[in-house]
Amino acid sequence: MRLRLPRRRGALAFFLAAAVAPLVVRDQFFLDGLILVLLWGALSSAWNVAAGYGGQVSLGHAAFFGIGAYAAALLSARFGQSPWLGMLLGVLLSIGAGLIIGYLSNRLRGPYFALSTIAFSQVLLIVASRWRGFTAGSEGIPVPFRPGFATLGLSHAAWAYLALGVAVLYFAVQVVLERSRLGYQLAGVREDEDAAEALGIASRRLKVLAIAVSAALTSICGTLWAQYVGFVDPFYVFSVDLSVRFALMSIIGGIGTALGPFLGSVLITSLETYLRATFSGMKTGFAGIYLVIYGAMLVLVVRFLPEGLVGLAARLRTRVTGPPATAAP
Amino acid sequence: MLALERVTKRFGGLTAVREVSLEVGAGELLGIIGPNGAGKTTLFNVIAGAQRPEEGRVRFEGRDVTGLAPHAICRLGLTRTFQIVKPFGNLSVLDNVTIGSLTKVPSVRAARVDAERVIDTCGLTPYARARARALPIGLRKRLEVARALATRPRLLLLDEVMAGLNPGELAGMVALVRRLHEEGLTLIVIEHVMAAMMRLARRIAVLHHGELIAQGPPAQVAADRRVIDAYLGEEFVLAEA
């Protein structure tokens, strides 16, 4: 709604760079990083749809991620089906879960809503880790690798482009949402639910819809992530850590903006990769250092950059070129 | 246009609104006055669907709207403003009003044009790009009215939109309300600013302890003994006389 033109130029540069990079660099470590940056960015975008645009700040989105991961992994490991079919199943289950959680926590606002979403993801964690006969419980399940597009057994370069496609799609979803009637009304609900309701917006229905869409998008990436990494561990895919991570990337990048989640992902994902490479050889004392750094970053961003990296970019640009002309509608 | 039939709203042991019956005709401007805690805002909440009355019915244009959700009532053409203004703080004035317009104008492009027209009507054009949060209270009150107007109501409930305004802003708001009234909009106005109320309303209803203790033309209400005791006080009558 504001500063649209410059922001889109930044997005174009970002996605073009991501598209060209695999052609130039063949290094596996780099490609792995790129794939993860794009997937995490897309995941955080999915979170952003409900939380950033609709104000439904969930800390349980790992639930939908885990559903997507398990649906495809179980379908291919137990029944030999294509992970694409598993992706579809995951989406359907996640929409169902999103509707349930959206409906149940409809009256809850702010932190109470966030708490109820955490509880929901923890319930799924317990189910996945205890139902040994089917999910293999806390051992987790390896995803069988079968080369080919239909089975998502792809090279690193192919994965990079698949992740890029998903990232661009999710970016576009956010841009379309931002400009649509639905996006405006969601912004109203986010800013003040009572006022939105008094202005004719069916706020409860809208919130549930936003959560369901966000859940479906999260689930798709959950499936892709599991197929890419090749292993599903319930304590990871349903963890609160993961949910916090979706939120953190959007908040640091710029919550409620289309590019923000991707910028946040670049920062967090590369930082994490760096930290893992640097500290992995050390003793356990440093294993949790990323939590300290995340926490510090969050505090700094909330204090000094409440609009995240996107806001920072806009501010710097204003300083250089003067205030922007009136934003295009 | 609007008919309240023996509406009662209780909060636990407290009866905030007791058996209030009231009618508002099309094109009318009804003023509601009463001391703090008299139940004025609760009455608005009940009419607009934010609170469900324990007893009684609310009819809008012949249709029973008791217990409908606020958004449904708004879509029928009955919109309210909030005494404590509720701007969409992080959005621009234009976006605020556009959200109102979108209720009756589905296309975003058309809604923005419509919103610009409403903003102009309310004299907010110079502030259209400003963040709602950054506006001073006088302009936020006006934004509250603009946003409600954008939903194209046939009946508009204004809850103390003149409170806290400086004399210049007050004159502007009175002129705006009068103009809306002259254009045929039906209004119910809650207000403490008696001077403005006396000039605007043809009929005033007085609430006290949740009960309707008087209604009629301003002069008659101002002379009513019970109204003087409950709300106006001796001084005001002397000043007016």
C-alpha cells in the first residue's frame, strides 16, 4: 500500500539474482544454502499471510509444516505413492487443521491466540512421536530417494529452481493479496477488529480464511522441505523453534510486506549456516549460541527497526532521494 | 426507520439500559444526551449489534436486526462510530476510508475513488496520505465519521464525535453533521456539547440510569424538571434563558 514501486524493484533484483546464481555457481554447499534461503523465505511468507497481513500471529505454524512433511513422507514410505500426491494430501489436512484451529481460537486475540496455536502444534507433536506403529514415533522416518521429477528425487540445481518457483509464487500471492479487497479488509481486522466489524467486515470468517490459506502454503513447503532433506523428525518438524523461526524471519525482514520474509530468510539462514559451520566442531557449550543471537537480533530489530529490513531500505532511500512521491494505488 | 421496543441490557446485576422504546423516522436527526454512565453508548452497542440485549427488539427499516453481527447490520445500512476512536493506526487516511468503501464497492480501484470523494466531503483531503496514528484527535474524530460514511449508511450513529474538539474543529464538525442531515441521511447523535446539540437536533432523548426519562424538542427537554435535575443543572437553563 505504500512505497510500492521501489520495493518491487528490490524484489526483482532479489529473484533475478537467485535465478542466475545456480547457472554461475555449481558449488553444492552454496546451492544448498540458496535452496534453504528460498524455502525458508517462502515458509515465512506463508506465515506472513496470516500474521503479517491479517494480524493472526501464530506460533504454531510448525503444525502445518509437520503435516505437509509427514503426509508426503508417510505416503511414499508406507504406500509407495508420489510425494506430489502427499503434498496434496498435506494441503487438504492442513486446511482442515487451519479451519479447526481458526474456528476454535476465533475469539482469542493477540497472545492468547498465539498460545493456542502453540498448544495445537504440541498436540500434533505428541501424536506423531507416540504413534509408533504408523509414524515410527520419535525415531522419525527417512524419505526414500527415487530419482525423477515425479518422485522429487532431484539434483541440487533442479531443487534450486523448484524452490525459486515456489518463492516467486508465494511472493506473488502476497502482492496480489496486498492489492485486493481481501487484503484491505484483512489489514482492517489486523489494525482493529471491532472497527473492522463495525464497517461491515465479517472479521471472524476472514481470520479463519487467512489461517487456512496460510496453512496450505506452509504445508506445501513442509512437503518440499522433507523431500529435499530426506528425513522427518517429529521433534524438529513440530517444534516451537520452527514456528518461532517463521515469525522471526518476517519480523526481521519486514512483517506485512511481500519481500520482508525473504530478506529475513537471507539474513537468518546464512547466519545459521555460518554458525553451524563455525561452531559445530566445538563442545556442547556453543550449541545453543544461535538462540542468543536470534534473541539479540529480535530485540534490536523491534527496538530500532520496527518495520524490519524493508523499512530500513525505505528509510535509507528517503534520506538519499527525499520523500517518495505519492504511492501508486 | 429505526424502532427500539422495550430494549433492556444488563451486565450482571447492573441494568445499563432499561426498557427503552424509541423510534427514529427517515431523515430525522435524533440527539441522545444523559450523564456519564447513563447507558448511551450501551444503547448504540445494542443497536449496532456489538451487544445483544436481554430483552426487547431492535428493528431497522422494518426488519428485526436484534442479535445480528455488527458487520451484517452495517451491510444493511446502519453504521456506527466509536466514542473512543478506533482508527486503523498504521494505515493511511485513504486506506482507512477505502476499507469502509469496500463494504459496498467491491472493486479496490473504484473504492479508492469513492474513498477520495468521502475524504473530500469530510475535509480530510490534505491528510489523505498521512498515517491515521499521526493525526491529532480532531482529525481522528473526523476520520471516524469519514470511514463510517464510506459504508454508505442510511442510518448513522455518531458517538460523541464532538467531544474534545477545539472551537474551530467543533464548528467544522457541526457543519459536517448538519450537511449530512440536510442531504437526507438519518442520524442518531450522542453528545455532551449541549450548545451544538440544541442547534442540530429537532428531537432529543434523555437517558438517565439506563432509562429514557424524556424526549421531545430541544427547548422542551431543556425545560423538563427531571432532565435539569439529572443532567443539565440549574446553570445551563439560566444561560439558555
